[in-house]
Amino acid sequence: MLILGGILALKKLEKLLHPDSVAIIGASPDKKKVGYAVLRNMVYSGFKGRLYAINPKAAQYGEIEGVKVFTNISEIPDTIDLAVVCIPARFIPSLMDELGKKDVKYAAIITAGFKETGTEGAKLEQQIVDVANKYGIRIVGPNILGVIDTSAPMNASFAERSPIKGEIAFLSQSGALLTGILDWSRAEGIGYSSFVSLGNKADLDETDFIEALADDEHTLAILAYLESINRGKEFIEVCKEVTRRKPVIVIKSGRSEAGSKAASSHTGSMTGADTTYDVAFEKCGVIRADNAQELFDMAFAFSYMPIPKGNKIAIITNAGGPGILATDEAERNGLKLATLSSEFKEQLREFLPPAANFNNPIDALGTAQAEDYGRVIELALKEEEVDGVIVILTPQAMTEGQETADKIVEIRKKYPDKPVISIFIGGEILGPSIYFLKKHRIPCYPHPERGVKAMAALVEYARKREKPLDDDIPNLVRDKEKVRKIFDKVKSEKRFNLLGTEAIEVAVAYGIRTPPTRLARSKEEAGIFAEEIGFPIVMKITSPDIVHKTDIGGVKLGIQSKEEAINTYVEIIENAKKHHPNAQILAVDIQKMESVGRELIVGSMKDPQFGSLVMVGMGGVYANFFKDVAFGLAPLTKREAEKMLEQTKVYSLLKGVRGEKPSDIESVIDTLLRIALLVNDFHEIKELDINPFFVYEENQGISALDVKITLNKIE
Amino acid sequence: MLILGGILALKKLEKLLHPDSVAIIGASPDKKKVGYAVLRNMVYSGFKGRLYAINPKAAQYGEIEGVKVFTNISEIPDTIDLAVVCIPARFIPSLMDELGKKDVKYAAIITAGFKETGTEGAKLEQQIVDVANKYGIRIVGPNILGVIDTSAPMNASFAERSPIKGEIAFLSQSGALLTGILDWSRAEGIGYSSFVSLGNKADLDETDFIEALADDEHTLAILAYLESINRGKEFIEVCKEVTRRKPVIVIKSGRSEAGSKAASSHTGSMTGADTTYDVAFEKCGVIRADNAQELFDMAFAFSYMPIPKGNKIAIITNAGGPGILATDEAERNGLKLATLSSEFKEQLREFLPPAANFNNPIDALGTAQAEDYGRVIELALKEEEVDGVIVILTPQAMTEGQETADKIVEIRKKYPDKPVISIFIGGEILGPSIYFLKKHRIPCYPHPERGVKAMAALVEYARKREKPLDDDIPNLVRDKEKVRKIFDKVKSEKRFNLLGTEAIEVAVAYGIRTPPTRLARSKEEAGIFAEEIGFPIVMKITSPDIVHKTDIGGVKLGIQSKEEAINTYVEIIENAKKHHPNAQILAVDIQKMESVGRELIVGSMKDPQFGSLVMVGMGGVYANFFKDVAFGLAPLTKREAEKMLEQTKVYSLLKGVRGEKPSDIESVIDTLLRIALLVNDFHEIKELDINPFFVYEENQGISALDVKITLNKIE
């Protein structure tokens, strides 16, 4: 608890995770009912606060499991921090009113039958939220397994058993997965600080809990199983800050709602179903686990081990094969095998047999005793070059499993700043020492790859945590007013696709260089504008109804004279009419023909959860085949824009290869920042494409040849 | 055993894996010695044949563990099928002589201290092999844990325990990994038919054992941990045949010796360290596991389940979250969720609650009882559309773990042709039912992804097994004599790089279309040849010492007249002299300038294990950036060449996109076949590059503009 300005300021969700008083609404003596299970769990969890039961048959029951029963919450002669709700859904709206009057802070609504069942349920859920908002009650759920906190301690769930006490917080959008993981974890010896079922997330969601658990001293790592993220932007803001203090590891299932199905733009068609989540997680330092096995393998390492300084590891083994497997996996996961000093090797030679391998991975041979392991591990941890140690043991004739485990536990304590991960390949013989290691907080894995991946996760987190704090979002000069006016006009005409010249005007207002472009509405205008701009020019059909201009003969290049411009105007309009007899507007863009630069594609696409994605990558006719693109989330910092570009393969071309001069990378970065500002300033932009986008040699700038902007149909 | 032509023909390695009589050379009563451990294991393995011990102190010992001891193998009044050797390395050469005289068939040499220790050891190893070859003794090892066969039964190893009897054969190049896996498998309940330590593979290797185990009725799946493959071509031939009968799953560690480090060709620089193994495994139907966890997860499925007909699965769950995770993983691994018939859904509605999900993945809800599970599983197995079923269970309040496991075991027996994989997420509560499932031969996994991947492996094997038998290698018309002469000339001049015109002659001899090309050794010749060929022409410096021709001004395009050709000759030679004053030969290729086609790159590179890799992919200046290439192993069948091309992204361009005409794909395939024949006919070809390689529109053929061929330095 913090004392702020004289008032007692509670940590976020403090009275939910560590309540002083809890009332179970719908507590029951019937052992088959959820209302009994919750009460039993609360009683046996060791909860030290005040506990009350609510049931209309209070008079009949008197007490359940030693807990006094009241007919109604208003009767309780005490304040209530948390109400755990197990009564049928239809009674909950009026209950919320009672809770509000009693000034209850939190309601964990276990009951199902809401949004997950359809529109009727969704209505009921909204009703509950409305009442809760009125009184300022915060809701977990509905449709949850419950909330468990082992440091409180408190088990406000209907889970059959309690998790072991530990340092991992686990949030799950699937209650059933929680029950499975709980049961599995007890057998595996994995402990938890908090175990929270998020359910329908009618009010409190993953972002709230991540923020709260960041301040929970009992939690070393936050894990989450998520099917969706409710408030993408807040999620990013919160996680950005939290991941500097403790790791957040997420397994995200299902497909992104953004999807790539409905997209008509290039940017859209290049966005994979899950791109946004990957980009968002990267932006805020969240580690994404590919599957449940990996999630818990990582959690193990994070809750027991320090974060390494770098990616250089030493591998110590008593068998060559597993050492090679570990080395392969280390390379695959961006770990480096530390180069060991000659002093180190000399010291090894003093006690290891000459046939041993003194290079990394260090093979102490099958004859290695616990004493040998101890000395090698300690020497490795002392090496400055070594950021972390992986110990592999196979059960050979002379192997001392238990004694080796003892050594690991003992030495690890002397070097608290470097992680030690163990891989004991065995079961019957090595089983007891594996159990011992886990009990003494040494992560232990049955196969080389799993242990190495866990080490790699520690290193990945170190990298994410250490990366320089983002600079500010650059506040570049831009003409918002101008863009506002253009969009208003487009909307007033009930259009969603901007004309080419409109889109170019928007780009220009945001400082993005485009070739001089005019809209000709007659062949006469075509001639005049062409002369004004100067030859050679390009002419393109423009109509809100025509998307594929080239395919219908709507684009002509290299026009050299006024007369040619006039004739071309007539030809283009004829071609367009042939293919689109009902097109609303038909006019022709007259554009200065630019010299050819290296072709990129730049764009943006709106994501319902996280705001707007910005894209950059290789352009040209075959852009869609190679999909050499990278994404960021608007608004972008300069560093983020640079990183995006660096992720593409085309970046190495931009830097100049095979004797070519480098391209104007600065101008590309500048354009990305300007696009990010544009889509962030105007949320009505659904999609934006600049294709082709030419970048010229260093200091020669860029040119946005064709700009397409589509607005949302509904604001 | 097979009776062939009246003679009793033994199955391959029959008397090694199922010997009638075994002698342990170096058997010892000292419990700390390997010679004791092997004897003890043989005695307690239940071996039913005749067992003998050999020790110079026979008189003193008499019997060890009830086995009679002889001083020398020659004294044994019996034939010996297998000698298990545990005596020091230096005594083994003379021992081999004794074994030979006794007509022993097989020697399993457990002793270490050979090739793995350096040159001296390697010499000793060669000595042993020489003697063995003289007598026709086949050797396993040296440097092995031993050989175990649970159907014999026989445990000729010094492992501390015996594996459980089962249907998986496991070959390992690391003995220590075997001990770890053995210990781990006993705890996990995984059983083995054979357990073979390959050691130094001085004689018998993975290919021999895979061939032998293919005929072993007790083995349903062959697993191997390999660090190298000795006889690549034989491995491919054997596995091609074996994988049609049973799955071969390999985890290959370490990096390919081919490597990409030393390569100077384009093809070489695009070859990843492990490309050859991937290509070889694909060619012969071997499944590659990424890591040990996956290897055994797959093995579980293969030994207990039938191979499905297709990739359409049904997922049945009592919890949404794990169902989604399984669906995600299924999509990632090429499985399809079967579309379920309306009759099927109607039947589900009869007994599942209305809130259940009747589509795939079928969510029977947390209330699902064993009876419900049974009915859904049976209905799903009956559906024609469903090729296999995945059953997910989480331990919820009403869950009947054991009864559900009973149902799965019971129903699975009624539908022996479709695989059923179970995923029970739990440990303490579900533990007993998980144990029950495994005992009753139902693969069971703790996390959705592992179960789904195992199912995907069954489907992958089905695909590999079912693919049409390769056609014959096409025997295209070619002029081997011509090529032989060119290579002989090059070698006689102590060169390794062919001149451009020589390489072009080789290509022409193998029916690969190249532009007319002549070698001009003077400016006069340049003029004459240019006129003969006809303008425009291309002129290129040619010298065995110059690799990067363009960079030194050694290439000139679009020469239009005799005079220009003469001047250009002088200019090119001057440029070359400036950069390479010591170049051996300096001349200029005069080549007809071809019209520009779509640019591909085609090449070949020799691999020490598997023969020659053939490559095809996107060409052009940026080929190295996109590495859009695919590989095959020579010689190629037509189907293989087609498949290579189909694997590239550029293939979709060749088929014609955006209104372009399709390219002459047939001619590309033809070229690949011809290159494969060339490198297969002439093993001295180290590297071959055709770059650029133009392909024109359909029926317009190809043109190999520049051909580079490098020969091996030593034959």
C-alpha cells in the first residue's frame, strides 16, 4: 500500500486479489454445487480475512463449513471487499444493485449464461455492467472458474484443487484450460502466485490484471492464455511499462479479427492473420509462446532464474549427442556458444580426462562425477564471457545424479546473477534428482531442445527489456486542416475511396513528396495541365469506381506533347466507359513522369484492436509473390520505423550492393513516420497504399507516385 | 526366415538381433566392469539361446552368474552367432582373428578407444575392420552401449536397465543418449522392439539396421538419432523401399559436411548447412523430427495407431480454449478440420446440450460425461469425411476421467482403421487415466499442440507412403564422349574451372540450349566470329583466373558491327590485364545476344554423402537476396524435377500472372533432368552454375546464357 498525498492509496486490484472480507453469493451446503466448491476452497485455502455466505435459506442452514450464512448481503454487519457470485444469471442484475448499496468493491461472477450464449445473454451481461458502473463495482467475468491468489492466500474458485504456491501469475481466457493446467502443474511441481480466470471480460480484462500483477511482489512472471485482446492500445501502453520490470508471456490462440479476407489494398493482402498480434507484442516487449508446452517451459525459467546479461552460454555435458542437439538448438534460437579462455581450458585439463572436449559444448565424458560437474560449472560461471550455463546429464554407469543435482543447487547460490538451466535426460534413475532440482528452484527439462529454448527466452527478454526507451513520437509539421477538409468533402459526397488527386493532396499536406499532379475533367483541361506540368507526363483514369486502372487501359506513360495528351485523354475515357459504363465520375490524372527509382511499397491498414498498422517493403510487379514486408503500429518512433525497414530483405539493397550507390533511406523513414502520423491523426482512414513508391539515391529523396486512400464506411 | 531356391535364407542381421548363441568376450565377475554388466543383462534379459563367457581367468572363475567361463572362444564346443566384445581395444585385432577362425558371424564391439580418440585409434579401428572383412564378420560399433532386442529377448549392453518391450526400434549414434532415453522411456511407459547403439559405425551402419528392421515383425516404427549418414546413396535407396512399409523417423544433429562455407558458386552460396539432409529425407520418405520431444511424440502415435487415409480430422473437447489451440496447430501442420454432415450434427443434438458446439472442433461442454464422449467419438469415427479423431479432455467438476479413457479404448478397437489421439490436460486428477490410456495403446499428450503434431506426422507419413512410385530416371540422348574429352583436356592442363566456351560445349552435348558462342583469341578472330554469329552480340572475357567478369569491365553487350567487335576485344583484354596482370589465358567469348526471357538460376553442387544436389530458382541480380530456390538430388525423375520447380515462388510467375503468358515450364524441367544426368554421369563435377538462364514463353524454349563448371581438384 502506498500513502499518496495523505490518502491511503491501494495498489490496483489490491482488494480483489487480497481482500479483507469476502462474501460468497449463492454459497450452498450441496456438495455438487459450485456454491459449495467455492466456499470449501475459500475455507481450506487458509484465507485469513472475514468470510460470509449468502443464501436465501440462511435460517435453515445456519453455517456451512463453519461459515455463517446470511439471507442477504445487506444483513452482513461488515464491509465487503469482494463478492463471489454463484447464483443463476437472471438474478444477478438485481444482486448488483444490492452489492452497490453495500459498497462492495469487486464482484467475481462465476455464473455462466451471458454473452457466450448469444444476444439474450449479451443483453443481460450489459445490464450487469451498467449497474456495476453506476456503483463503481469492478467485475471479473462473468463465466469464470474464479480467482486464486496463493499469497493472500485465497481460492475463490470452484477448481477441484488449489495450485501450489509459487511465483508465476497465470491469466486465462479459458476456465477449462485453467483446470487442466492446474492439475498438470500440481503433478509437475509448478507453482503459482495468482491464477485468474478472465471469462467474458465484461469489465476487468488482461490489461487490468497485468498492470496490477506488475506491482505484486509475489509474482515474478506473468503468463496469459488469450483468445482476444480487448483494449489493444491500452494493452500496449501497460505492457511497455510492465515488461521492463517482469516478463509477460502470452499464448494467443485463434485468428486476428483484422483478418486479411476483406482487405482490398496491397497492404491488406500482405497482412497475415496474426501479424497485428506479433507486431503489437514486439512493440511492447511481450514474449509470445508458440504453444502451451513452451509457455510453461519458459515460465519455469523466468520464475527461478535471473535475466542474463547477454546471449553467450556454456554447455556442459557428459555425453556428446545431447551436447550437439543442444548446440543446434542454441544456434537456431540466437544463442551463442561462449568462447572460453585458455586459462579456463587449462583449469579443466587439471581434472578432466584428456579425451574430454574442453571447447564449448564442454564434454566432461561419461565418467564425470558430481565433483567434476561442480568444478566445471563453477569455472564456467566465473568466466566473464559466459552469460548463462546449461548443464546436461545422462545416466551413465558412473553418473552421480543426486550428488550432481546437489552441486548445481549449491553453486547456483554462489552466482545469483547468471542463469543455470539443467537438462537431465532420464526418468526412473534420474527421477529423484530431477524432482530435487525443481524443488530447489533449478529449472530442469527432459530434452535438450526444451531447456535451450527456455534459456533463449531469458535472453530474448533481456534484449526486449534492455532496448532503449522509445524516443518521443516525432511531431512533424503537417497540415491537418487541409486533410480534414478533403475527408469532409469526400464524406459529404458519400464516397469512401479518395480520387487520386485527393489522395495526393493528403500526402502533400503531410509532407510526403509526390510528383506534380492535376485532375483533368475534359480533353481541353488535359492539354492545358499537361503543358503546365511539363513533359513527359503520365495519364491515369481516376474514378471512385475503378480500382484496376492498368487492366482496362486506363494508364498511359511517356506522353510528350499537348496534342498527345488531348488524344490520350479521349482514349482513356473511352476505355474506361467500355469497362465501367456506370462509373460515377470519370476524369484523368495528369502527372509529371518521374525518373525510375528503386521500387518500394508503403501502406497502412486499420486493425480493430490495436489501431493502424504501417507497412513497408519491396514493391514492383512481384511484390505480392515475395511478400518482403515489415509492419509497425502507428504512431511510430523513429527507431521503430528504422527497425521496420531493417527487417525487410530489400533493406540490404537500399544500403547499396554490387557497387550500387545507397538509396535515400532517411527519406523512406521520414515517409513512414509521416504516414504513421496521418493514420493516427485520422482514425477514419481504413486503408492507405503508396504503390509504386520510388526511392532515389542518397539525398535524392523519394516519390509517392500513386496514393490510394480508403475511409471507413461508418465512423 | 525365407526359403530361397532351396537354401535357408536368413533375414538380414537375423543372427545379430536374434542369435542362437552368444559369447561375451571379457565377461567379468567384477560388478563395476562393463564385462559384468553385459553378462548380467544377458542373463536377466530372458535370453533363451546358449550363452558363454570368455575370460583368461576361466579356471579361477568357473561360472559367472551361472554362465560357464572359457579361456578362449576356440574352446567353446558350439557355434557362436554373436560375440559381444568388452576387452581393451589393443587386444581386439587378434581377437578378431580368433572370431574369424571360429566362424563367428557378428561382433558387437562395446570397447571404446578407436576413431573417436584420434589417428592412432582410427588405425586400430581399420585393422579390426580389415580382419573382419577377411573372415566376413560383421561389426556393430566399436564404442557402443550395446544391442538390445526385446523380442529375442536379448540385452547385449551395459545399460543399467532394460527397456520395456514395445514396437519401436531406436538406433542411436550416441550411446549416452540411449541410456538417457532408456531411463526416460521407462518412466514414460514407452516400449521398444530394438535398441541399437551404432557407435563409430566402422562396419554396420544406420542403413544396414533400417533395412534389417524393415523385415522385423516386432518393429512398427524405426527411429534414429544420427550425427552423420555414412552411405548416402544406399541410405536413400533402402529408405525409399522401407518407408513404404513402415515409418522411419530421424533426428539429425550437427551440420552437414557439405556446408556452404567453401562454396564459390551461386548454387553453393544458396545451400543451407542442412539442405542436403532435408532433400535426401524428402526423396526417400524419411520423416525428420526437429527435436527429441517430437521424435518420441511421433513414435508413440506410429506404434499405436493406423495410418490415416487423409488429412481431415475431427476434434472433440470439453473446453473451448484447448480446442482452439488444437485447431490453430492443426492448420499450421497441414491438417484440415473435417466438414461434418448434417446427419452427424442432428445426432449430436439428441444428447448434447444446446449450448454445445456441433461444428468441428466439437465442444461437448464441461458437463460432458464419459457416455457423451463415447457417443461423439463413435459418431465421428463413423463419418466418412473424418480420417482421424483427436480427443481433448480437461478435468472439470463433472468430468469422468477414467470412464472416458475406458470409452476411448473400447471404441478405438471397433474402428481399427482410423487413428485416435488423446490429449488429457492434467496430472494429479487425470494421471491415472493417462496411465491407463498409454497402457492400452492410446497415445496421450499433455498439451494440445503435441497431440496435434503427432497426428500430423501420421498424415505426413500417409502422404509420403502413398505418393506414386517414382518413374524411371529418363534416359535422354546425350554425348558423354564429347564431355569426357573436354574434361580430360581440362584436367591435362591442370585446370579445374572450364572456360566459358568449354562449359557451353558440355551443355550442348547434353542437349541444353545455349546461344551460339565462339572463343576469340585475337581481335581478328573477334571480328570474324562476330560476323559469323550475326549481330547483336555479347562479348565476355574468358580466363580460368577471372571469376567476376562484370566487375572488371569484362562484359560488353549489344555490339552491332564487326568494327565494334574488334575495338571491344581490345578494350576487354586491356581491362582484364589491368585487374589480372598474371592471368594465364586471356581470350574473349563472342556470343549471340539473346532476347530477354524470365531469368532463372539453375545449378548443381556436389555433396560428399548424397551425390549431387540440383538447384533451380529465381535468377537475376537479387537472386541472392530472396533465395527463392529449391533442391533435388541427382539423378532426378521427371516428377521430382517438377516438384522442385513447384516449390519455388517463381513458379507461380512461370505459370503466368497478371495477364502474362505462361513460360516454357516443360523446357525448364527438361534442363533440370539433363543437368541431373550430367552431374550423375560425371562425378568429377564439383559445381555447375547456369546464370543467367532465360526461359521464354510456352513452346519457345530456354537459353543457358552463361555456364560455369568447376571440377574436383582430386578425383
